[in-house]
Amino acid sequence: MGALVWVPHAVEVWKKAQIIQKLSETQVEVRFVSDGVEYDPEDGTIKTYDVREIAKLAGEVSSNAMPICNTFDKLGVEDMCTLNHLHEPAVLKTLQLRHAQFVPYTYTGQICIAVNPYKWLDLYSKDLYFDYLNLPRNDLAPHPFALSSSAYIDMNKLGIEQSILVSGESGAGKTETVKIMMNHLASISGGGTHGSLVIDQVLKSNPLLEAFGNAKTKRNDNSSRFGKFAQLQFNAEGLLVGARCETYLLEKSRVVGQAVGERNYHIFYQVFSLAQELKAELFLDGDVADYSFVHVGAGSKVDNTDDSVFLQETKLAMDTIGIDAREQRGIFEIVSSILNLGEISFKADTTEKCSVVTLDRVASVAKLLQTEEETLVSALTHRTMAARDETFTIPLSADQAADLRDAFAKGIYSQLFDWLVARINKAICSTTRNVKHHIGLLDIFGFESFDHNGFEQLCINYANEKLQQKFNSDIFKTVQTEYVAEGIPLELVSFEDNQPILDLIEGRMGLVDLLNETGVLAKATDAAFVGKIHEAFSTHKSFEKVRANPMQFKVRHYAGDVTYNGDNFLDKNKDTLPPDMLELLAASTSPFVRDVFPSLDTKSHQKPGRRQGFLVGATIANSFRRQLGELMDQIAKTTTQYVRCIKPNANKSATEFDRQMVVDQLRCAGVIAAIRISRAAFPNRLSLVEFAKRFDVICPSKLRQAPPDAMVMGLLEKLGITDTKSSQNAKFAIGKSKVYFSSGLLQYLEEQRTVVLRAQAVRIQAHMHGYAKRKQFKAVINAVRTIQTKVRGWLARRRWLLLCRGFPRLQAAFRGGVQRRRFRVLVAETRERHLLAQAQAKAELALSLQRQQQQQVDHLPSPEVALATTSVSPTQTTANNSPYFHGDIPDSPKSKYPTAESSVSTNMRDEWTKIVDEASATAEQARVAAKEAMHLNAALQVENEQLKAKLAKNAREYADDDLRMENERLRAQLSALQSKIIRADEVALLAAKVVDTRITYRDGKQFVEYKLQIETNIRGTLFVWHRYSTFRNLASTLQTKNGYARKDIPELPNKTLFNNFTDKTVQERVEKLNAFLEAATNADYLQWGIRIDAETCVYKRRVKGGSGGSSSYRDSMVSRDTMANAIPTGHSPTNSDHSTNSMSSITSSSRDEGSLLRRSFFGRSKR
């Protein structure tokens, strides 16, 4: 448990997982593991899989062995046979890693896998030519040069013929790989002047074959639509002296029709780039889209290609191989005749008879082929049948005539292609007897399996089955060689051959024979052919009938099952033309046409090795079987090497890697089958040294010092695994340098190793976790101490700063407190003096009343006088005339004139007595009031002294509290004042723009200054000179501060003019400045302020959402009445100068603080 394995996946094909538990012998539960990606949504997902299904898909030999994950570095491995666990997921992962690093080549034993990089890589320089020729293969990176060098060396040293087979699907890079190796072989072989000529002819022949044999398909813009076997000829010294090319199975159906998105052969588009005069002579009077054989692909352009350029390359190739101007014109005439043939149409005269509609096109074709026009019309609309000694002419229907026209076009083109191949061979093939050796390069189509598979796919897959048989045989021989070198018994090795599938196709009464047999019947149909093979192969293990469609059948190929559709098998198998057509071409007056189409007598005497062309009765299946047999006979005599080309994606991307597409190609290329063969007996292997290193942890201590082979044997015996070399059920085999394991054994050893490592890992993790936690705890403690130190220092500095800032305020508050205490004492003293003055006033009033009464008493007349002056009213005597007004009040009320008492009337005496009593009472009241006033004055003096003592005591006891409270109150009051005080000299900005420029000099440098015209609401129009940096800094502030819509304020770039003060550059900068000023002043959410001081204009940032101009400041100013209301209750400005001065000092201090605040908020003025 715990081992890392690969499991099937719907998207990634194979996904890394870890075994959690084994539910049964066939069921296993795994957890998905991320395979090096940053985010894997399925990481940790648990699923259950069938072990047998996994083993079958992965290519494991045993049905109960799961594919174990290997350990990879960034570039994977150069040779996948060195992997401990070699299976399909390991091959896929290696190719993906190397493709990501733009390394296209990888070995699998003797096989070179080439992944198309879709970009040119610097891997083909001439310096590398001789490195791969002279250095050992293992010292260099995988490369096709290694295979071509190996073939060249073995040919020279061993004298054995060599061949290199290159296969892959369309677009995988087969043709380019063949050209790379051909160029390499031609360069390293030399050959002097003749060799250089041969090399040039061999390499220049490729563009000619590509022009006539390659076309654009959906998968490849330059797809080879034929198989090619090029044989390079060498003399005894290893010098290149010539070459020969053989072709197979040209796709003739493409001449008359293509699928959407594809094109016809390149030459049909290149002829439209010929000169206008020549095109007129070739009757090409229209565009590509005007011709039915090429109009489907007229709109499909090939990337990075120009047909006119490729036409010149085609002509150059013709010149190089010796095709003269006459023959070149003849080639273009035949190509043009095929295009014009496609424009010939027919109309039905009756149900069994038709006539030609476009006679002008018939005339064009007849002139191009130099035949009779009437004969051509007859050959297209009639067929001649021979019976015994008589011939019959049978008219054709319109559909039959159209089919015959298309067959004629395909036949002409196929014969022209064969003629070109023969001319190339004539030019480059050595005719001397000094040819001793050959190196063959086979470029053939890979295994194909589409949604619709027809006759062409059966032929292609038949060829791949033949090549796979050779491939399996060579791989098996390689395994045998390795086992002999290691001392492993060969009876343990075997592999499954694909001969039954080949017997099904090419054997006696196989698919080919039944197809030919059905085709010769008079009324043969495709349905009859399919029914016949259903009946003949109903019990064959490689054949299956498709019940859903009676026209389909399935063949189990080595690369997978392929379903074929039997429609058009009979027609596509035919390789003949009616005798009328053959006679028409043979009778042409053009020497070139007669050369391309020899007479019937000539063809009947051809050698068996030459392609039969249009022989009556020949079939494509027979011809292809014969050619394929000859090819395999040639390859069987050679030492073969293999290149498997892989297409990484369908988008031609240099970075994309489609895992599903690559896996399908690996299976079709037989790579997985080769793995099964190479690991049939012992699918896993390790070097003895690597085994000792890897499994040292589960070995007993006494075995660790033993030799590797003894250590392996001892460990396996300890685990209960015995060696049975002579049995087909051998578990393992120990060679000279490697140990081989049967299926599942290495996985068992890995599981045992995982158990031990997991236990040790738990212990290591425990120690590491403890160490990490302790280290983390120490780091936290150190961090806390550092934070505490920093915070305490910050608090101390803050406290000191507050003390420094608060000391002046504390002094001001203390002085204010002293002045307020003095004020309160002064108020108390004033009140005391006021009370004393009131008491004194009352006492004086009482004394004055007393003196008045006394004076009245003293001025009473004697009885005699009273009698004499009875007419005088007593009330006329005033107190002011009394002599006793300022004297003391007499203590006795006795009269000074007792003698007159008796002489006064009773009424008068009573009145005087009453007056005296009233005065006495008034005097007594005044004396009592004076005494009370004196007592009150004394009490007030005592109270005053007590208040002074109490005030002094309270001042001493509560001075600190009062100061703190007063300090806080003053601080709050100061803050309120600071928030309300404004700068009275601010005005509102209405508009601003640059109206002039000038150049100034400072410190030996030039500067441009800009004259700013400012429109204000109060000061009118102002003009100020500024540099560019002032505006840029302001723009940077507006762009970066929060609360501003940055998108509405354009940026002013920090770009120096470097003294490039031209009118254009200065005007551009003025335009940028004006755009910025207009955007800034027009923004509703931005408020601007300016301060005008002498020649200085300073902008300041205003709060978002504030009122415009300086009115917002005026509304928030503190009025004088508000300041006056701040004076404490009971204060009189006239009586308390100290308090007034104190408040003035506070107000002045507040204004100073407000001035400092404004300077810090608005910034310092700039000159």
C-alpha cells in the first residue's frame, strides 16, 4: 500500500495516483495525486479501479500488474528502456517532459521516437554531422543522425545492407525526417565532384516529388499521398554514387475530388502561376476557382507558402534532374489537360445514351494531348467491347461518361507521376557496376483509423501490418541479444506474432483474393463482396461482422480495431482503362505523350519488376500486394532501424501536447507492442548497483556489505521468492549486470520498501515537526521581545515628545490659572470693600440723623421766647441749624429752662415732648445701626481672612488637578480654534491655462518656464511663471491620492527634454499642460485653492465634496463675539487687566498654532 501508480483518466489518459488499499485480487482503491501542476481540482479524489483493465491498457504483460510511477527529472530520460518501469504511461510522461523543453527525439532501445516540434530547432548544423559519425551513440543526445550514422558505419564495416523505416500519421514529420537523414548521409559520404552532383540531384528531386505527390490535408499542409522507398547507392569505399526511388499507392482519387478544407496536388495550383502567354496556350483562361477538379481547395490557403515560389523550385528540380524545356512543356500540357477534362460535361439524350455539352473543352484537351477531337468524344461517350473475333461499341449514359472521364483523368495523372519517378531514377541512379551497398529510407503512411475507413485505409493498414511483423521480429532479436549477453536462458522469452491478421488479408482466399474474385463477375456489387467475406471469416478471431450495418466489417489490427465500409471497394480496386482510351493516347502526335503512355504491345512485354500501369485486368490490390512483397523482400535482407514520428497536437502548436492524440499514435506506431515484446518474460529490470542502492533499506544488515548479486539473491530468499531459471514461471533472473523481474515482483518489492520508508518517515517527521515548532516558538519569543522593545521605545519617545510639546501649553495654562486665582481674590476684595462702604454709608446716615435730632432739641426756645413767638411753627427749625447736629446726643432729657415750664401751655409742651421723643428714638436707631455696621465690618474682615487662608490652602492642595483640567479644557478649546481658523488671503480658482513660455538658465542648465494665466473670483486675472515639475508633482498627487477619480485627470509623464527645446516639443508640452489644467479645474469633484503671495502661486489639495472657493472657510471662521463669550463668568474687562492679557495670550498662542497647522497642511510657498 502507498505505492504511486498510473490509472486511466478520461482527459489526461493516465493520471498519477496512490494506492490506498486493495479491496480484492482485481479491485484497488486509489487517491489521485497532483503531477507537478500548480492547481489540480481532482487532487485527493478517491476512486476504485479494476487492476486487469489498467494492466491491459498500460501494456503490462501480467494481467494483475499495475503500472508503477518512475522518478523523472526535468528532461525525463534519453532512452526509455533504462526506466525501471516501462509501460505506456511512462512513455507518455517522458515524451511530454521532453516536448515541454523542446527536445523532440527520444530513444526506446533501437527505436527513435520523433515528436514534431512545429518549429525550427538548431539541431541540424553541419558540425553535428561528423560528431554522430565519430563519437559513441551514448555520448550524444538522441537524434536521427545517430541512426543514419549507425547505418553508414555498419554498411562500411560489416558490408550489410541497411534500411531505416520512418512511419507516422500525416503531419507527424515523416518526410522532413527522411530529408534530414538523407542530407546527413549524402554529406558524410562525400564522393568528390560526382558525389556532389549526385547529392544535389537527390536533394533537388524531393521538391519535384512533393509537387506531384503531396497535397494539403486537414492534418498536414504538405502531406505525402504516396509511399516512397529511397535507396542511396554507395561504392566499395562508402562514397555516394547514386540513388533510386520507388513509390507505392499514389492516392489517385484526390485528382478528381477532395474533402472540404483539403487541396488537390500542389502542381495543379502552381500552373496558375505560369506566364500569361503560356497559360493562354495551355487553355488556362480562368482562375483556380473556375475549375471543378480544384475549386474545392481554391479557398484553402497553405500557411507560409506561395505557389509562384514553389513553381520556380519545381522548375529548378526539373532542370537539375535533366528534364528539358520540351518535356517541361509537355508536363504542363498534361496537367492542363486534366484540369480541362474536369470541365467537360454531358447531357443525357436517352436513358442509355449521352452527348458532350462543352465541346470547346474537348477541343482544348484534344489539342493539349494532340489527339483527334472526334476520337476523344467517342472515347468519352462510348465503350468498345470485344467478344471472340467481333467488337461492339456501346453508348454510355451521362453518369457513366462522367465516371469514365474521371477515371481517364486519374489514369493520366498516375501515369505521369510514374514517368516522373522513372526520369528521376534515370538521372540519379548509378548505371555502373561499382554500386556495392545500399541504405534504404522508407517513408510510408502510418496506421490509419477514421470515422469512415475505405479501400485506401485497408491497403495502408495492410502495409503497416507487414512492417509491424518485421518490427516485432527485429525487437525480439534485440531482446534475444540482450539476454544472451546477460546470460539469461532464451527459453524464457516469447512473443505473439501478427501472422493471422496477414493471412486474413493476403492469404489464400483472403480479403484481397475475394475482392479480386468478386470484381471479375459481370454483375458484381460491393454488397456481394461484403457478404462473401462475412461468410468466409465468420469464425476468424481477427475478423468481426458489424451487425448494425451490413456493409461494414471490423478487423482487429495490432494497433486496434478498425471498422471498414465496403462501399466503392470494387471500383477503387480497378486499375484499368478501356482500350479506346489507351489507343487514343498511344496514337497521339506528341512525342512526349507517346513516351509517357507507351503502346499496348510495349506494356505487354514489360518486366515483372516494373509497374504495370493500365494493363487490362490488373487490380490495385494485386499490384499493391506484389509491390509490398518485393519491398519486404528487400528490407528482409537489410539491418533495419526504426523512426516513429509523433504529431503532438492538431493545432500545429509548438507548446501544446495532446496526451490522447499522442497515445493513439504510440499504439498505432507499435511502440506499446514493442514494449510488450521487449518485456514479455521480465517486464521490469534494474542494474545490480541500482538495486543495491534502492532496496538497501529492507535488506538485513549482514547482506548490505555483500556483493550486489549475493545481496539480491539473499533479499529475495528472505522474502520467500525462489529462483526457477529453467521454468517458464521464473520470478526473477540475475544477469551479469542486471536483475530481471517477472510481472508484479518489482511492485511487491516497492511495497515492502514503502512500508519501511513510511515508518522511518514518521519518525523523521516527528523530529522535524518538533524541531520546527521549537524553532518557531523561539522565533515568536524573539519577535515578542523585539516588539516589546520597539513599543516601549516608541511609547517613551511619544511621552517625551508630548512633554516637549505640552510644556509651553502647561506654562500657559499655569499662568492662566495664577491669573484666574488673582482675579478671584481681586473680586473678593472688591466685594469686601463694597460691603464696607455700604456699612460706612449706613453709619454716617445714622449719625447724621442723630445730629439732626439733637440739633432740633438744642434749638428749642425758652418758654418766654416761645410765648413771644407763638406764631412761629416749630417745624421751621431745621436740623442743619441745630447746634447739636455735629455734637453728641445728651444723656439727659432734662430741660435747660425749667423755669419756663409752667408758663408754657399744655398743648405746646406735649408737642415738644413728642418731638424730643422721636429724635431720641431716631438717634437710638442710628446708634444701633452704627454698632451693627461696625460688627458687620469686623465679621467681613474675619471672613476675608478666612477666605484668603482657605484660598491659599485650596491653591496648594488642588493646583495639580486644576492645571490638568484646565490644560485639557484649553487643549480642546485650542483644537476647536485651530479647526476654525482659516487663511484670510485665499481666493477661489476659476480657470487656469498656459499662455507663454520662456527659457531660463540656472547653474549652467537650461529650463523651460511656463506662464500661467489664473482667473480668480476676487483677485481677477493673475499671471505666474512655473516650471514643468510643479505641474507634474501636482498631477502625480491627484493621480495617487484616495478620493479622486484618476481616470479623469490625465497624467503628466516625467520625461526630460534634454535641452531639446524646439518649438514643436515645447508646444506639445504646452498642449499637455493645458489639457491637464482644463480637466482638473472642470472636475466637479475636485476643488482647487490658490494662494497669491508676491510672485508665488501655490496649489493645494482640497477635501473631496467641500464647498467651492474660500466661502467654506469664511463660514467656519470664529467671530469676535464667540471669542468674547469664551471669557469666564464674572470677569470685567475694566477691572481685570491680567485676565484680559491672559486670554489675549491664549488667543495669540492659538493663532500661532493655527498658523503652524496651516503651513503643515497647505505646504510651504514656492518661489
